[in-house]
Amino acid sequence: MRQKSAVMMPESLEHRVALIRSLPIRPRRAAIDTALAAASDPEEIERLAIELLELSVRPGVKTKAGPWARRGAYRRQLDADIALSLLCSHWGSLSPAARLHTLGVANGRWTGVIRDLVQHEHTNARLALCGMALASGEPALYEPVGELLEDEEASIHRAAGVTLLSLVALELELDPATLAPDLGPIDQQCLIPDAEVQPRQALLSVLRSAITRYGEHQQRSIALACLLLIAHDSHAHALASNRVDHAATQALRGVLRWSRAPITRVCALRLLGHDALSDAAVNRLSRAHDLADHDLTLRQGHLTLNPTRHAHLGKIEVRARSTTLAPDADGTERLRITLPKECPLPDGSWLSALSPQARRQIPRWVAAFDTDELATRALLDPLLGDDDELTRLMASRGANARTTTDFCFDACEPIARGAMTRFSFHAAAQDPTTPTHRRQMDTLSKLVRSPHASVRRMAREDLTRLDPWASDSSQTSLIARRRMADEPEAFLVDLRHVLMSGSALTRIRAIGIARRLGITDQIESLLLSLVTQSHGPNVDERVVASSVSALGSLCTPNARQTVRMVLRHPDPRARANAVEAMSKQERLAGLTDEDNSLRSTLTELRGDSHQRVRANAVHALMALPEPKGGAALYTPSASSALIAMLRDERAPHRVSGLWVAERSAVTHGSALVSHVQSLAEMDPDRGVRNRAHGLIHRIEVRQRLQSTKLTVTADNSRASAGQP
Amino acid sequence: MTTRAPNPEPLRLITGETVGGDPAREFWLLVGVLAVLFLFSTLGAMFLWWRRTVTTDAGDFAFRALARRLGIARQDRSVIRRLAQLRGSAPVALLVSPSALRDAIEACRHNKEANLDRDSLDRLMHSLATG
């Protein structure tokens, strides 16, 4: 017998399972159940669980079966339900795969399982209910878990509370790490339930019941779960009573105020507008315990823009302390700014550990809290050099105005554009003599060369707005015209200042504006001085040329004398403008050149070496009225000068000749036109040929228009005379 | 063609006395019926006993059935029952699960109050080791 016994033991588990299978159903179930409870080998547990799982599968009942067959089938179904309950009671020791299969078999059969497990004598069986509820997410299991909150066993009601909190976290898709230390890691869901009841509604129902019974179970996790739902779901507001003295409200306030879980700080931010919870929320927001606490809350910075929240956040003071450090080698004193412990906002030492999303929101928080100047500097200055572009952008918005200019030069276009917008907003037209104005102008003159198109455009617009002499645009003229109309004295002062001390370009633009406004007579003396000092080292020839042009509209003796003086200026542009100005002065003065002095001067200048001077002289000659000596004296002289230009061997002179020909009363068929035609056909220079072609075309068009006009005029006159 | 008349019942004279059978035959008939009734009632009682045993103490039934089928000696059964008692689990669990039995033996070795024969434990361990 002893020998026989010794032979028994090496038999494998499979053999024993085969022997068990030959037993009646109840002993078989009992053997597997007790073995599952006692086994420690995972493989054994897996095998035994499969065996019990097999017993848990419900057999079908044939609809056409007889009463005896039906009764037998129902009995087998009952046995299967008992086996399922037994299997579920071992939930804690089952492998993930076995759990998944168990949930699959149990789906739709929860009533019996819940009935057996809720009042099971073993702690593990009742705990299994919590595990299954969490793993399956099955709403039918929430209610029994809620009942377990009042279980006699401390571990059970604690587990029930944590289960409900975990379910809320899963429902709200919250990261379990944000609930630490109130909640550990959550088991991953094994099965997505095909539930008829919405999980959130079931959770709300259970939690509503649980929070009203808070005095009996006092589970902190239930209060936290309710808080999460209230903060994230507007339908859950009924979970919190507006009565401050209510036990449930007290619990919620306590958790909100004292929980160190980072998510509670986010809840506090969301619940700032809640009547019964707002002061606890303010209290929680005024403290941050660790990095996760800072990071999670800072990310929600957009919520601070809500006016109600903003008003409550303004109650939180952030004050910094400054300590004077030992001076540097160059004697500069330095300040160390420190924020208090558990400050609601992170100082520079935390920045590198914070996520970019959190860093970007810090300026919004700084704006929301009651932050003093020192604290603002301590919080924002480190962000100004952040690697993240959006962080710099957000920080630059809240930074001191003195740093705005620096950000206009940022490599990131949105940052530079934002800073440029602020710069434009603050920059105002000021007295040009002030240092502020000069600084603004310097900055803008650099910004017009910015790599960002938007910044360049804004800088140009600002230049125009702040300095009417800065560009030649029509907007500049309009601004100058308005200023002249509104405050002529101040405008003339500015104009004279620019002409005296401005750059060459600015002077030229100022002269142009004065000519367009017709106020050259107001600045005659300055124009004269600009021309007479034209030989100085600091005077630009372009300024002289512009001044001479402006003097052309003045007929004073000084102006005329000065213009004639410039006819001998070494710069051809100045000489050319002087020829034009002289001609214009003569016309304006209505002089008839009786002494032929102008004619002789122009005749002398028609042989100038520079084409522009020569062209102006010929053009002016052709515009002169007939001399006293008769047409014979005039016409050949001017025409021959023009023909000589058109025949000149230098291409620029021929081009200038065409320019004069176009502006003269040249008609088709005249001698000049034949010269132009020969240029268009045979000139060796392509540019000259093209210009000549264009001129001939325009002459033809002009003549056609004139003949049409003449015909219409003749018809009209015949019609008025009554002729057919 | 002739027709035969049906065979009529034999004629009996009604005298008022009962018609008597064979007494021995009737006795044995009665004995047979009683024997059948006894057999069925015995079988029914056995079935009910078996069923009650299975229903009320399924675990013990399973232990005995398994032990019998595995051919475990009587003294070994008592050792296993004692081990299960010390461990706080059902005896059948130790029969079904080798790891549970191994754990129970190990725990018993370190338990001075177990009062179990070391030879029995060694024999169980040996049998486990050979497996």
C-alpha cells in the first residue's frame, strides 16, 4: 500500500484534472475551487481557472425540449452560475488572460455574480467585485461597489472608495499620476463593456448616493471622486451642496484644500466660481507643492481668462524678496530676487523641468495673480530667453516696455511682429529734437531692414506716421498737408529744422513736400542758403538740385540770381534743374525776354557736354516766344539744336533729343519726324531705336486724336450755323 | 359447407364456495414482490445517501473519491487531512494542487506544533521529488 501511495504523487496536474472530471459536478466544482484558493503556482492556477471557466459556461435550453429536459438544463445553468461566481471570487489570483475570459463569460450574467459576491464570507471574494468593476468598467457593478463602502472590513471599504475614484479617473481620461498620492496606478481595462447604461450616469448615481452617506463611511477617495466629476462635468454640480455646513460639502472643501494630488489644484482652478468651494479653491491655488503640481496647473492658464476666475485669482498675492549681493568687479550692484516657499508660481530654478506648455502659460498666471514688480521680474525675465518660441512670445507680451524693442529683432516672426505691434502702439509723434524721438527713429530705421516682411511693413508705416519727411509716399504728403492745415506754425518749424539739420535724403523729401504744398516761399531763405553753400563739404549735390528746382517757382530777384548762378555749377543735375527753374521763373514772371538775355544763355547751354542740361536748354529754347527778329530767327535755331542732338554720335544725347522732340510740337511729316524715323530704323543703339519707335507711334496717335477733334468741332459749328 | 359453433365457457356450478388457487405459488409471488420492493427501497436509500453526501460535503466526497482513485494509503490520507487542517484549506485542494501540497509540507516542517510524523512527510516529499 505504501508503495502504491508513493507511485501516486508524481502524477501530473493533467492527470488529476482528468480524475476530477469524472466526479459529479458539485464535488468537481468544490475540488477546483479549494485548489484554486490554495495553489501558489501560476501555471496551476491558470489550468484550474480554465477548468472552472469551462464549468461556468451556460448550456443552452432547447425551446422544444420537454419539461424534464428543460428542468435538467435549468439545473445545469444554475450550476454554471455558481461556478462563475466561484471563478470571480478568485479574481485576485487570476492571470490577465483568465480575467479577460472570465469577463467575457460573465458579461450579461452579473446579477447572480453580484448577489453571490457582495455577501460572500471571504474578504477576497468581496474585493474581487471591486477588481472586476475596475477592470470591466461594467456599470452594473458600480452600485454593489458603492454598497461595499459600508463594509465592516476596512480594506474592503477602502478598496471600494479607491475603485470608484479610479473609475472616475478612467471616465474622465485623467492620468493616474496626477491623482498621486491619493491614488496609485490603475489596472488597465480588460474589456470595453457593451453597457446599456452610460458609465458616467451610473457613476454619478453611485457617487451621489455615496457622498450623501459620507458621514457613515468617511472615504476621502469618494470626496475626491466627486470633486473630479464636479470640476470636469457640468452635470455633476448637484454632487456638491451649496450649503457650506453640509457634511458632504465640508468633505469636498477639505479635500480641495488639503489634498496634495496635482489634479486637485486643477479642480480648484475650475471650481473658483462655485459658491461653496471658491474659498477652498483659492486656498489650494495659493500653494504648489511640487513640480507636477506646478506643471499641471500652469497648463490650464487659458482658464484664468474667465472674468470670475480672474477676480478670485486676484486675491492671491505673490510677493518676492530681494537681497543685495556683493558688487561685481566693476562695482555694479546685483539683486537676488527670491520667491517664498510653496509659491503658487515657479521661479527660474523650476523652468528647465517644466513642460513647454506650462512655461507658455506663466505670463497669464502672472497677470491673473496679484504680483508685485519684483515677482514679475523674477517670473518673466527667465522666460524672455527661453528656447521655445511660443514661450518667448507669451513672455514678451507681459514683459516690461523697455524690453519691447529688443523683441522687435527676434528671429521668430510672430514674436517680432507682436513686439512691433506693441512698439507701434506706444510710439507717438514727438518733437523731433527730443532724444526719445531720435531713439524711435533709429529703431525704426533699423527695423525697415528686418528679415520679416510684416515687421518691415509696420516699421515703414510707423516711420511715415512719426516722421513725415521719412518717405515719398502719398500717405506722407497727406499727413504733411493735414499738419500744415492743423498747425502750420509747428509744421513750418519742423520743416525748417529738417532742412537745416536733416540728412540729405530727408532734406530732399522735405523740399519735395514744400513744393507739393506750395510753401516754398516760406523757406526761400533756407533754399537760398542750401544753394549758396553748395560748395561746402557737407552739402549733397542732390540737395542743391532739389533746392534749385524749388526756387524755380519763386520770382524774387534773389531766387533768379541764385538760379542763374547755379547754371555754372559743376554738377550736371544741378545745372539741368537750374535751366528748368530759370525757364519757369521767366514764364511765371511773364517776361518776354526783350533783351534776348535768356535766349543767349540757353543758346550757350545747348552745347553743354551733359545730355540732360543740353536737353533742358533746347526744350526751353523751343518754348520761348518768337524773338523780336521774327520766326526765321527762332525756329531754325531751336530746331537745328534739336536735330543736332538727334544726330549726335553719343547715344544718351540722342535719347535726350527724343525726349525733347516728344515734348515739342512735332507734327507728322515735319523734318523732325523724318529724323526720328531714321533713328527708329537705322540707329545702331537698340534703346534709341525702341524709344524712336515709341515716339513715332505716340505722334501718330496724337495727330489722329487732333484730326478727330477738329472734325467734331467743324460738325458742331456747322450744326450751330444750320448748315446740312 | 358446415359452420362450427364457438367453443363455449365450461359450465360451473354456483355453490357459494370461493375458487381456490395454488397456495405455494401465491406465497412465492408475495415474497418476490416484497423482495423487489426491498431492493428498490434500498437502492433509493443508497442513492439518497450518496446524493446527500455529495451535496452536503462535496469537498470531502471529492477528497475521498480522488484519494481512492489515486490509490492513496489510509495513513497518507490522514497526513494530508492533518496538513490541510494546519494550512487552513480543504484536503482535496492538496490532492489537486501539487504546489499547495508542497507548500503545506514545507510549512509543516517549520511548524513544531504540527505533531506529524517526519517519516510521513519525508515519504510525501520523496514522492514529490520523484515527480
